[in-house]
Amino acid sequence: MCVRATELAGAPIATGDTVTVLLGSACRDGARFPAPDALRLDRHPNPHLAFGRGPHACLGQPLHLAQPRATLPHLSRHQAGLRLAGTPHREPNPVLRGLISLPLSTAA
């Protein structure tokens, strides 16, 4: 809760307003990573905070990390012609970033 009226990035915040503080850039920090919006599976080192740390770590992290490890090798073996077929659409959510759609095509 905001304890006194203030302004942040041009937006007024009144006394008593509920405020949620987020580490908005995490693994997309332009000061830390070159081309932060690029999907770089080989980025090293990659000390991102996407799943938190310590007691605040995401319980779904092992499942989330297992999914691409299981699917990407399969796709690369069986769909060698997989290509981006349109503009990816991202979820407009400041907390849960992700894709709404990722149009793909395969080369015959």
C-alpha cells in the first residue's frame, strides 16, 4: 500500500493505493543480456530469475523446464523444415509473460 502520494514514471500513485512491485525485466534485462528479447537457448551464462529463488521458487519449474527438453529435440528431428509462419502474439500480462499464439509451418 502506498504510504504517501507520489509519481512513478509519470503515473500518479495516491496514498492508500495498492502497489505491486515486480522484477519486470528478469531474464529480459537489456543491461544484462545482449538482445534480451531474442530466444537464445544457448545463452551462457544465464543467471535469470524467471522462476525465483529460495523459498519463493516456483513449484512448477521442473515441469516447465522438462517440457521444452522433451519437445524441442523431437521437433528438430521430425520437423526439420519448421519455420515461423507469422507474427507471434504475446500475452499482455505484466506478471505472466508468454505466447498466445505461435504460427508455424513445415516445409514439404
